[in-house]
Amino acid sequence: MAAKFTRRDMLRLAALAAGGTLAGCAPKIVEVTKVVKETVVQVQEKVVKETVQVEKKVEVTKEVEKKVTVVVDAQAQKKAAMKANMTWTYRADIFQPWPDERVKSFRDMYPDVQIEQIVLARADMYPKEYAMHAAGNLPDICFFYHSHFQLWRAIENGVIMPLDEYVARDQLDLSEWFPLFIDMSKYKGKFYGLPSWGWSGWDCITINSLLLEEAGIKVPDPTSHATTMDTITEWILKFYKPAKAGGPVERFGIDIGIGDISFETLCRAFDGYFISEDGKKCLIGEDENSNKAAKWWYDLAVTNKVTPLSGELAAGDYVAWAEGKLAMFMTGSLGVIFAEQTQKDPKVCKLGNLMFPLRKDGRIPSQMRGGHWNISAKSKFAPQAWEFMKHLSGKDGTIGYNLVSMNGGLVRPDVMPYLKGKSAVYSWFEENLAKGMMIHAPANSRGTELGDAIAQNATRWFDRKSPIPFEEGMKLFHDAVQKVLDMPMG
């Protein structure tokens, strides 16, 4: 979901990698303290003959410390020490040729490092990683994403190792990445990974701005947080077009999409939270502001019936929006980039963006999402794996991750100028990336169970064809989610 990647872009990445190689190979003059052997003269014996004193001298060798300046080819020394047969696993939606390019450019610097790539299907990637760990063959470089609620589970079960020693040794500047993506990789005071992917979560609503223009409404600046929830609601109802003569709905007002990602951001837009900060309590059903968010959604879905049910938009939100069958849908930075590519006919659909209004505390309603590369706790090549992780997460690696692998790695400020050169859409989310809100994740890492509880109960709660009272649905939803949060660590 990114702008088209050209041959020129690939050449630029190759130049970046080559530049890094050349810079790394340059000899470096350093001042070091060395123990050297030096011949000195010492008086060993004095003999007096008549009135003349004669000194008998001998030469001896001893070790003394002297500070000397020497030329050290640091890269050559590092290259000589970099020998490994490593494995690297990643999920199947990280597309080639980015993985191959990263391996090749790394091996250009360290030819004695072999890296086998292991691709995992998204549907069962974590069970496979845990199974490989149990069997003692988890790849050296692996992944247990914070935003998939797996990081804590992997740490608590001894699957991945802390990396503080390497960060301190290399004096790695962690400010190269947006702060919250670094914070995501910390657990109980230790640091466990370098950012791979990340974005600002479902922090906006993609709208067909052509509808606003046709209605004589000024299209909001895509970076503005000035559009109120009341105004957004007014537009949702205004642009809904009901069915005619028993046919399908001509245009739905909005699609929100059921999941923890939508519940959390909507609750934050109403000055509440879906899950408590400690990840142990469901606040829908207990917090007034969070309940308002749920009621807003319920009214659109059940009372006003302007949202689609599962299956009513057979081709999905993006295609339905581009074809004029959906006025707007809740999404985030990655979704907007994909929407830009999906629109085809400007007479039918034009890309517009609505940021949620700022909270009363001045914060941007969002929930930063991201993941990291980790090192297996059983790795025999941890130092080499660390070097490869830096290669993946550096500036050129991150640019390629976005534009070659067709993923969203909006994790570094220094890649944003280049990404904005590919699409202005990237500039819409810079503030959100720098100032977004951390996700409140289940403390027990029960992400799969949480997702199932949300899907089953929210789908029933917001079903306009078989409606249940708001309060009844909210209690069922709250109890199901809280039951998951009360479970022990996975």
C-alpha cells in the first residue's frame, strides 16, 4: 500500500547501500593505550677502585605503558569477525525484492555471513514461531509485534533477548526513530527490538471530497483536526443514499470496521478509552465518555442504518468508496495511501481526509501501531544478527520497506522527505506520527482471544437487521471483553 516504486528508486537505494559500505571501509585513526616492550638502561652495580667510582651498566627489557597513535582499519577488523550462517524470518506480505536487496547489500559488506530467508504466512506466523522456539530452531532474526500483542508473551516465555548491551556498545542514537516506536519495544526496563513497521493507527476518516464539493461545503484541510464529531455525523447522514424499489443501498454513509483498532480510536475521540492503560480493564460499559463513543456507533448502525453489514460491500471499502457506493470509511495513514491508488475516476470519487478532532486534553485521538525485529534468545549469532537488524531498520532499509516491499514503515523522521516526494499523502500524518498516543494493549497478550470477543459481540450488537437494545448489547460486549482481559498471560 504505497506509491509505485521505480527503477530510479532502486538505484537510489543501491547508492545508499554502497555509500554506507565505502564509509564503513575507510581506515580510522584512533589513539589507544598499548603495552609495549622497551629496552632501558639501569645501574646494576657500583665498584670503587682506588679513588675512582665505576658504574657497571646492563641492558634489561621490561613492559611499560605508553600511549601511542596507531591506524586501525575498524571495518576490516569487523569484516573479518563477521562469520555466520543466520536465518531471518518475516511475514509473507513483505514483498520482494526488498528482502533480497537487504541480504545482498549486507553481504556486500560481510561476505562471510550467510542469511537464509524463512517466509511465514500471516494466518499462523506466531504459532509457527513459538513452535520453532520450542524445537530450538527459531530464526536468529524474528518478530513478535507489539501491536499484535505478542511482544510481552515472547519476552515472558524467554523467546527473545534484550538488546540494551548492543545499543550501549554502539552508542546507537535511538532518536533516529519516532519516540513511540522505540517505546513500543521496551518491557520492564529493557529494550528488545528495532522498528520494522509502524503507522499512526486508525486515526482518520477517508471521505469522497467530491460529495462535499457538490454540496457546496468547503473541503477540510487533510491535516486539520477542526472538523467536529457533530459535523462528521451530519455529513455521514447527509451523504447516505437509501435503496430504491427493494434494491441495494445506493451509497452507505460510513463503514467503520469492527476491531480493537476502531473501538480504541473512537473512544479516544470522545475523550475516553476502550481499554485501561494497564491493559486489564474494558472501559466500555463503565466510562461515560467511552459509552458515548459506542452509542455514536450504535446510532449510525442500528438507529439510522447508514453503515453496511458484513458482505454488503462485496469488493471491500476501498473499491466501494472509489465507485461512489460509500461516502467515507474509518482508516489510517496506510489506508489513505491505498485509497489514493484505488481511486480511478475523479468524476466519481476524489480523495479527502478527516482527522478526528483533538481531545479535551489536547492530544490527537490515535493509537500508534508498530512492530520490530527481534533476536532469538537461543541465537548463536546474536552479534551478527544485531548488525543485520540495524541494516534493516536504517534509513535506506526503511525507505525500501515502504516503497519496495509495499508496506508501511513510517517509523523514522529522516525517511519522510523521500516518501513525501512519492506522495503528498505521507505529509498528512507527520504530526500524528510524532505526537500520537500509545496503544493500550491487553496486559496478558491475549490478542487472538480479544479479537474474537470483539468480532462476535460487536457484530451482534450493531446488527441493524436483528437489533438488540443498546444497554443490553453493551453489557454483553463488556463482559465478553473483560473475561478475556482477566485471563492469565498467554
